[in-house]
Amino acid sequence: MPTQQEVVEALREVEDPELGMDIVELGLFYDAEIDGPKVKVHYTLTSMGCPAGAMIQEDIERVLLEIPGIGEVESELTFDPPWTPDRMSEDAKFILGFG
């Protein structure tokens, strides 16, 4: 069975092309529920009209299906709670000029 750490590390490969950083550092990844071979990822986007949304969803599913033991991925986009720059890692804030 895949671990939470494996899922998070794989999601570091999913990049927001507009910001050039991964969704974990940007605070777009909220949670992952692991139930045997099924993983459900809760994530958000920086805005509802984000043009990269479909690509980010496809990348989430692609990188997770590469993990041995994962057979099904469900990605759930949510805006609750809404994303703010406060959710970013300190490194991301520094690189993007926040804070």
C-alpha cells in the first residue's frame, strides 16, 4: 500500500506552469486519502479561472499512477478553503516575492 509520504513526494513533480513551482510548495495540495490501491487527492488552484487547471489534474493522476500499488486516482478540486499565498512554503514565498 502506498504511503502518504510517497504520494506527497510524487505530487512535488506536478508543477503550476504559470508559477513554475510544484503544487506542494505552492500550498495547492490539501490532502490525500489512501484506501488500499485507491488514492483521493484534494487540491485547489490559485483561482477559479486558472487556465492550467486541466493540466494540473492530469499531472496529479499521471504521477500517482506511477507509484507501485496505486491502481486508481481520484482528484477532487475544491475552493474550500480558498487558496491564499499564506498556504505557500517559506521557500515558495521567498522565490515568488511574498513576505
